[in-house]
Amino acid sequence: MLSIAFTLLGTPVTWLELIAFWLAIANIVCNVRELHWAWPLTMVASLLYAWLFYVSKLYGETGVNLFFAATAIWGWWQWVFAKRGAQHESLQVIALGSRGRIYAIAAWLVLWMVLAQLLSKFTDTDVAWADAFVTSGSVVGTVLLGRKYVENWLVWLVVNAASVALFIHKNLLLTALLYILFFVMAAWGWRAWNVKLRQRAV
């Protein structure tokens, strides 16, 4: 899996990165369309990316991808079985509201500070703060996605933009390209889920 599949702009791309790339694309398409099959795809793609990031010394990204794989079971259950509200309806796309947004931002900031300190102290990473930023944002985004809050897409827009710079710095060019696509797809998800919100409000 770590053998070279091809070279992109003078940088080798492994079979591991290539397979994880296509699984991750399929995962986001399913998320935008609210297809619960996104979650098993998340599990497999995340385990592959955890391996890739570990060998690249991106330990925060390694950890968050293991988190993605573990929480994929929770997310799948949420989308298939969980209920919301007094009517016990299946999860529908909703908005956080102003208080929920403040809580989400605060959680991101606290996780970022704590994780950056842990990475700086206990690993040999050279990008502790950048790695911690995208990792903590990814945790927040995953929780919001699992509960179908539309703001998850705004979180992913920020996370994906920061990730592009981080992966270029680490010479993971195919993964940087993937996160450019993720950024575009997050914008698509934001628009598509807002359309669903407006349709429900009519």
C-alpha cells in the first residue's frame, strides 16, 4: 500500500493515498445527499488516512481519523435510528441557532489549545498548532454532521482550507487536491442543506 502509484508534480503518490482519496470523495457525496452509506465509507477511508498521516508524522490528523472511524458507527446509528424532538421524528437538517454556534466555536478553540500543547509536548511534529487546528475543527464538524446541523458545512469550509496548506507543506499533494475538492463539496453541502431547511420552513 505504501508503494508508489504515480508521481504528481514531482511528488510520489502511494496506493494508500490514492485509494483513500477516492473513498473520501464517495463519502462526501453521500453526506451531501444524506445517504447513510457515507458512514461506513468514512470508517474505511479514515482508517487508511490514519495510516497515511501516521507515516507522515501528522499525529493530530492520525488521531482525528481514528476518531472519524470510531464515530462513524455513532453517525450511522444517528442517521438511521436516532429521533429528535417531542414528535420523535427521524433526524432532519436543522440550524444550531446563535447559542449553539457560540458553543461550537468555544469547543473548537478549547480543543485546539489543549491538543496543540499535547502535540508540542509529546510528539516530534513540526506543525503542532496547524495540525491541532484542523484536528479540533474536524471533531466539531463530525459531531455537527452526525446530528445533521447545517453549520457543519461552515466548519468543514474552514477546516478544508487550512488542511490544503498543511498538506502542501507536508508534500501530500494528492491529499491537498482532495481537500480542495472537499472545500468545493462543503460549499455544495452548505447550499444543498440550506435549500432543505427552506423547503421545510414553507
